[in-house]
Amino acid sequence: MAVSSEMDTSAGKRIRMTDIRAIEKKSGPAAAERAVIEFLRGDPKSTQAFVALSRLLLKQQKFDDATRAAEKARALAPLEVDPVVAHAFVHMRQKNYDQASRIFAEAISLDPNSTRAHLGAAGVKYAEEDYAGALEIAERTLRIDPASERAEELKARAHMKLGNKDEAINTLQWLVAQNPGNDRALKSYIRLMRAEGRGEEAYQFIEQDTMANPDDRKRALRLAKVALRTGKPDIAVEQTRRLAASSASRPDDKIRHIATLIEAERFAEAEAAISGLGEARVYGPVSMKLRGDLALKSGDPAKAVELYRTTCKRARVDPLTSAAEAAAETPEDKAKLWRSHTRKVLGTLIQERRQDRS
């Protein structure tokens, strides 16, 4: 159900339901929850808003509130499938599988072509360790929506649990070829192939898929990631170098190439590439953060911490708290905590600047 309602927030901006996902991605589910509640003050009968609220509350494990939001959505639109599915997912997350199964069945009776209802029903079967049942519903879902990657993933997982390894491999291989950005399928595929002693075969499949699609940046990035993990750093560097040197390159490509050089322990090249970024506003804090990564990888965690600290100061973002620092048992652990924190706050800052420009 499309909702076009808008309302004024306290900041004087107008919130639409289409903004909620962006708010969640930027500031987390609690902030998105507040935005939905504010939206509902202007449109208290929005079914879509109550469904979204239930999902956000569920993410925060506020199960009673999530249940009430889903029930309110159902009361507002008793013949719509989305509120029923939302209600079923609340029970599923609480491991009330009998209730969840019954409510998913209600959703399917309302809309026999609802992919989400079928996926939920399959998920309940999987959680109950009825892998044959999960597989049957996943295959039924694919008859409704042959492009459903979620259904294919569930099918692969069920095949693995049932010991059908060849079927699982074939399904995961299809997913890997279909969507180079599907990290879940990639990890499952590589893990299964390694367990079967076929790790090199998995790498070759990914490499061949990339070579067959030379202009696909997602495939190039995926190959670089897999090459690093499988001890082929030169191939990883070549993939990111090619993207950074392309006429269609993005600022992120240069940064990613430097990160790959660091992971490949090509420190002199990484230092030269960082210097080449310059100190422009767009790159200044990022350059400092990359120097911190370089120091950490080359075995100087104390220097890395100072560089990460300087990065936060230069970017005018909060540093790692003293309490978080105290959790580190070794200098390297401390540097890794700083690296994770700096990556997160810089990522948020860059995203905000992009949104401001747009």
C-alpha cells in the first residue's frame, strides 16, 4: 500500500514513509522508530507505518510493542497481507513457531502469491529443523517468484542440512553468478567448497565469472576480496588497481585500492598512493585513517592508535571512549578497536555529506 502522507517534524522538515529506511540506515532502528511515531501523529491510520514500526521494534527486541504494532496494523487493514506477515515474524523471532506457522498460513490464504509469507513459513520449518519441509516451501516460493534470491539461499541451506551437497553447491553457484553483491551466498559457497576440499575450484569459478564480465565492478571487487582471502594478493591488487585507474572510477575506488595494497603488505606502494590522495577535504581524514591501517598492518599498533585518534579529531567526530579502550587486552586489540570505531564514524560522516549534497 503506497503512502503519500507527509508531516512536519520538530526540525521543520517533512518526513515521508519512504524516508524511514534511509533514517534507519544512517542512525539506526531507534531513530527510525522515533520518526515513524512522529509520522503516525500526523497519520494515525497508516497501516504501512504500523507495519514498519513493528519491524523496527522487533529489531530492538521490543517484542510486546512489536506485537501491538502488528496487531494495530491488522486491525486497520484486516484483508491486507503485510500486517499479517509482520505479526507472524514477531512470533517467529520469539520462537513461538506454532503461532508463527499458523499466522503465516493465514497470510498465504489471503495472498497465495506472497513471497514474504512463503519465505516466513519456510523459515519456521527450517528453525524447527524440518529441512525437507523448508525445502518444499522454498521451491514453491521459486515457482511464484523465480528470481527470489532469498528462496534460493534457503533452498541451499536446506540441501546442506539434508546432506545434498551437490544440490547445495549448484544452488549457491547460481546465486554467486546471479548477484556478485550477495555476500551471504558467497561466504556459504566458499565455506562449503572448502569443506569439500574444492576451495581452488570455487576460486576459479569466481575468477572465470569475473573475466566473462570484465566491466562489472561488483564482480571485480568480489574477486579482489576472495583473492585476498585465498592467498592471491597480487590478483586482488590488480583488480582494485584496474578499477581505480578506470575512466569511470569513483573516489572510493582509490581508497579501496590502497586498502588492498595494505592487506597485501605492499607497504611502500600503499604509502605512495596515500600521499597521492592529497589533503583535500574529501580525502584528509581518510588519508590519516589509511595511514593508521598501514601502521597496524606493519606491526606498530601504538602509532596506529595515534593516527586513528588524529583522524577523529580532524574529522570532528567523537573518539573511541575510554571505557571501550579499557576492554582491550593487548596493544594490537586496542588498535583494532580504534580501527573499527574510526571506520564506522568516518563512514557515517561521508554518508551524511553525500546526502547533504544530494
